Amino acid sequence: MEEEEGRFCTPKYFLILLCGYAFTQSFTVGGLFPAVISTLERRYNLSSLESGMLSACYDFSVLLVVIAYGYVGTHGHRPRLLSIGLCFLAAGAFIFALPQVVGAEYDFTDSSDTDICADGMNPPVSCGERDNSIYGVLILGIVLIAFGSAPLYTLGPAHLDYITNPSILPKYLGYFYLFAALGPAMGYIVASLTLGAWVDPGSKPSNVEPGDSNWVGAWWIGWFLAASLGLGIAIPFFLFRRGRPALLIQEEVIELEEKVEKKDNENKKEEKKISTSDLGSEMKPSEKTPGVTPGGSPTTRERKKRQNMVVPEDSVMLDSELQAVGAISQLDSSAHSKSTLPKKTEIKRRVVKRHTRVSMTRKSIEQIPAEGEMKDFRHIFFPLLKNVTYLLTTAGVTTEAFAVSGFSTFLAKAVESIFVLSSSTAALAVGLVIIPGAAGGIYFGGWISNRLRLTPRQNALICWVVALSAIPLLFGFFLGCEQYPLAGMSVRYNPNNNNNNVINEGVNFDATCNSGCGCGRYPYSPVCSNGINYFSACYAGCKTRDSATSFSNCSCVPSNPSTATLAMIESSTATLGKCDSNCDGVLVGFLLLLLLIMFSTFMNNVPATVVSLKCLPEIQRSIGISLQQVIVRALGSVPGPLIFGLALDAACGLWEEKCGERGSCWEYRNVTIRRNLVLLALFPKIASFTFFFLAWWFFPKTVESDVRPGSVIRPKAQSQWNTHVVERKLTITSKVDMNFHGQVSPRPRKNTNSRLSKDKDPRQSAPPSSRAGDRDRPVNV
């Protein structure tokens, strides 16, 4: 029995839910997670490598289930699989935030009384082992989020391609990726708002502010919001049917009934003007068809033979065969409009049957196993691995994913360090760039593909041109603020020497000026004086605390170290916090270049997806996209955050040390960070340009690749395609071609290439019942 469905079960409403799914997933993975990375590291004493492992666990977990999703989705209920994925995502987001709810409050060390040079005694530090179970809960949450994200980019575009007209597929994909880009932007914005509040509500210390190095914001609020969004969207997804919407089929039935009725009226008028003998005299001998009387009417025997050419409901038909059957039906209806016009039930059967066909050539069909043979994975993967265009496009997407995954994980943290910003300000700045950059690039890529009606090969051309144009922009990562030196790490701070002398032998905060202070290495509470940063007021030799943020009588920060007097030393002051970089202009320029980089990078999403889909037969697309996701994540998304994390750790100049254990990085060498970012962005972009160029170069120059979406194959190609026959579940006694008079001509011989007259109007080759947008046109691409 046919599934019942309401008026909301249409491709448009499916697109709305799919966009909501993409928004929630990218909001969580692409926005919240990278925005709170630095906060998580401070909260749970994680290194960049450990936080990168969380991101790698996400991508690796996707690999475990993406093939299973694609395989089940080939013949399964894809909307319900998407609903199950959303439930996994919601559960994972909830579990990821659980450590804040079930764990102890953040142990913030109040150093207001012990961070000045006093009696030479080291301040006490409470030591406790790090609770590794918290890290395990974070991994469990991210794994469940990965299980929920896996079906989105495999089953989502494949099912959207299945239920929509090919001419509007690029437009729908543009909306889909647009919301996928808006998610990270909103994630950064929400994170910037929540990180402005203290991690434990109602217990904020009085001596710490959001701009301080020790500030830990409420990172967990956005994760509960993501869990609520995922659960809310999962319910309507579960109610969608698995096949093409019946509502659209019913609408086409009504339209076809109206066309048949209109044709019936036209035939009645023509019968009054044209006699049967006139029709017979106008036919040339070469145009006469066996089984058709000289008057143009099929014999009774021939009509019965054609009536037996009924295609089973579950069969697969080529466009050319539908054209042939439609031509016979039109010839019958023209000659016997009163007796042979299709009834409403027959019309509905034809429309439903039209929505079950797959447009492909005989060669593609012979390479694809039947449904019962899909269990043999050899028949699934071997044709994919022989598709050069598919492999090259996948390689290009993989190299792009390597850079995107690394930057999406650590971009906010890098901006925070390079431009000396707070976590909330850095998250807000990155979010404001992602909104117009990624979303605009994705939408423009889909718009230009749909507006210009680009062929799949032209979409491949767009990919490498855009990748090439982005390469010069990557050198913008060299921009950054001048990093004020940290005494004892990058410059000497001995008052008897020049503070600008660079240190090359490592980190040493002990000096003569603070030797009697008994300073401790925890926590890191930097102060600024005369353009020099100091680890703490104690290491600056400050003996007096004037206010919550001001210190005086600092022995290590004289105004002129080489000629300092005792009076000058006693008047020396320091201010809590790092020295202000004052490079807002450089930050604006960096964000503008980052905007262009994001725009050009994400502009390739829709064209690359179109190329990946259209270079494969329709029945291979679900498993092909799934395999592509496996390759992209295994070779791109998984190693990307790990390599970026190692690059950031290599640029660390000062590590947290508590009770003999190393924690997160307190201070980075920004010059090293900028150099590493340029290298990690430049090489993947050059590789992606190369792969996309080769994919365009080797794209098969076949009929389908040169046809614009929604257009009709020209007569020359049409006659060639009409020679293909599907022998699975289909028996047709004769193959026919339509000539330009709406009549049937004999099938050409085996070694004869059928050619249509060049002086005829190609629009007359389609059956009279064809209409723009119908799926029974000669060939839809």
C-alpha cells in the first residue's frame, strides 16, 4: 500500500529540514567546538595535540559509519536514516557538555595575595591528578556527534538529487551548503556571547576579568542549545517518505490529463479537415512503418502488440525508450483519438513509472549489479576506482578538507594569540568573517552554476580556476601584530642589561632583581611595564600592590635599566595584563584577506559536488559520495587537526607547569605561528588546484557532460542514445525513432548510424505531449 503523506512532503520542505540539519551540525562541529578550544584547554589542562585529537576522533568516527550509511541508504529509508543521525548528534552534544554539570567547579587559584615579591617563600600550589575520565566523556560526546553527522553529506545530497529536478539541483545544493556555512558563523557568535560569562554561574572571582589570561568562560551553554535543535529537527525528518513525493506526481497527472483533453479537442478539429486518404498520400515510402495502414493508423494486430509492451512498475527505463513508447502512444492517439486516448489510471501509471526510471547508458547499466547483487562490494567499488574524474575530484576535495579542518579547529585560537585578543573577542571576529565569506562563497558557487546552467565539465573548470585565484591570498597569514617580548622567554630582563637582548638558550624567569621574592610558576598572570611583559608581578619584582590591576616598587622594570637609580626603581610600576598591541588596522586587513580566502575556498563546494554526482551513474551516487567522504576524512579531515595541533605546539614558547605536569600552552611565538599557517595553507591549496585541473582535463567529453542541466540532447546525440537497450526486466519487440513529422520510422540497422535531417527544427522531434520540465523528455541531465 502506498504511504500516506501530507502536503508538506515535498522537495522544498525536505530541503528546509535538510538545511536545518546542516545548520545544527555545522553550528556544533564547525562553530562551537573550535571557538571553545582554548577555553577547554585551560579548563581541563589540555595541550593543542590533545584538543586536536578530539577533532581527529570526530573524523575517524565518521569513517566507521559513513560507508554503512551509504550502503543502507542505497535502498533504505534515507529520511529516517537522517532522523536517526540527528538523534545521535543531539545525544552527543548533550554528553559533551556533561562534564560541566557532573564535574567539580573550576579550581581557580586566587593569587591576589601571593603574586607580589614578599618574604621569599614560594606560594603554595594545590596539586591534584587530572581527571582523565573527563577527557573520556568529551571523546564519547564527539564520537556520537560524528555518528550523527555521517549521513548528512552522504545521504542528504543524494536524496535531494533523487527527488528534485536536475535543472534546480545546483540551486538547492547552494541553499544546503549556505546553511552549512551559516552554522559555524552562528556557532562562533553564540560562543563569543557565552564565553563572556564565568564558567561556573554565581562563583566568579573578583580578581579576574574576561580579558585576562586565566579567564574561563561558560563554554557549555551552546552545546545544550545544539542538542535541543537536533532533537527538534529529527522528529519531522522521521515522518518523510522514502520515495519521490506523491503530491508532485498527482500534480503532473492533472497537468497531463489537461494536455490529453486539449489534444483530444485538437484531433477532433483536424479530423473534420483532413481525410484518411490525404494522410496516406503525404507519407513517403521510406516513412511507412510496418503494421501501419496507408492512412497512418496502426493495424489491430500492431496495436495489440504495442499494448503488450507494458513495462513493470519496478523496471529501469532509459530516456530514449520512454521517448519511443511515448511516440507510439502519440501516434495511436492521433489516429484513434476517441478509442485509444489513455485513461486517468493509465496516465497515473505512466507518471509514476516515469519517476522510477534511471537515465544512463547501456554500458553503465551493465557495470552495475542488480539489487540482490549489491552485497558484493567488488561490484560497487571497482567501477568507482576506475572513474578517473571521480578520483581526481575526490583528491582535490581531500586536500581542501585537510586545510579547512585544521583551520576550522584552531583559527580562533591562532587569531587570539597573534592579535592578543580575548577568547570571546577572537571568536566574534572569526564568526563575523565566516558569515559573509563561507556563506557567500557557497551561495555564489551554487548561483553561478545554476544561473549559467553550467555543464558538469564546466563546473570542474570553475573548481580549478577558483583554487588558483586563492593561492596569492594565502600569504596574508603573514600579517600579525608585533609581539611584545616576555622577559625571561624572548628577551633578558636583568636590570643591569638592555632588556632588548634576545634570549636563545631557553626560558629562565629567575634573575638577580627577583631572586629574593620566592616566585612561583603557577598561575600565569602577566603584567606589562615599558613595553615588556613579565610572567607575574612577583617576577617583575613588584613589592607593592596599589590596586587590583596596578603594582609599584618593581625592581625588575626600571625606566632605563642601564642608568637606573634606587629612586627610579622604587617608582617603577606595572599593570596587570599583557601589553596592548595597538594594531587594530592590521587586524582589519587580516580579516578582509581571511574573508576572501573563505569566499574562494567555499565557492568550490557546489561545483565540486555537482562534478562528483554527475560523473557517476545515478545508482552509484549514494555509495560514491559515501566512499568520497571516507577518503576525504581519512586523508584530509583526520590528519588535518593533528598536523595543525603539532604545528601550534611547536610554536609554543611557554608551557603550563603544575606539580611537575605539563598542561596547555601559555604563550606562543607568533612569528612561528604565522609561518606555519602559511605553509599549512599553501601546499594543500596548490595540490587541490592541480587535482581539480586534472579532473577537468580528463572529464569525459561525452554527450551528458556537454549538456546543460534541464536541456534536451540534440537530435544527433538523441538518435545515438536511442540505440541503447535495457534488457533487465524489460522486453521491447522493436525500437523506433521519431521523425520530425511526429511519425514512426523503422529502427536503423546495426551498422548504420542513424542521422536526423539537419534542416528540421529539433523542437519537433519530441512527442507532442512533452512539456518543459517533464521527465519524459528525450534526455534530462
